[in-house]
Amino acid sequence: GFDYDEPRALAEEFGFTLHLRTRGEEVRAKLSRIARSRR
């Protein structure tokens, strides 16, 4: 996985911008998008 300090440090060292969510952010985003089924 990429949600650790080492990959983030490597990306910062090389000047990359990571577009990664932490585990908690991803779970909250999934829960907030719950919608009724369309039929």
C-alpha cells in the first residue's frame, strides 16, 4: 500500500505530488455518498 510515511517521504524527496487519501478519508467519502437505488 501507499498510505505510509515512507512512500510519502520519497515522493516529497523527488518533488512529486501524491494524490492519496488516508484510510479514514476514504471510508468517510464512501459513507457520505450513499444514495438510493435508481430503478
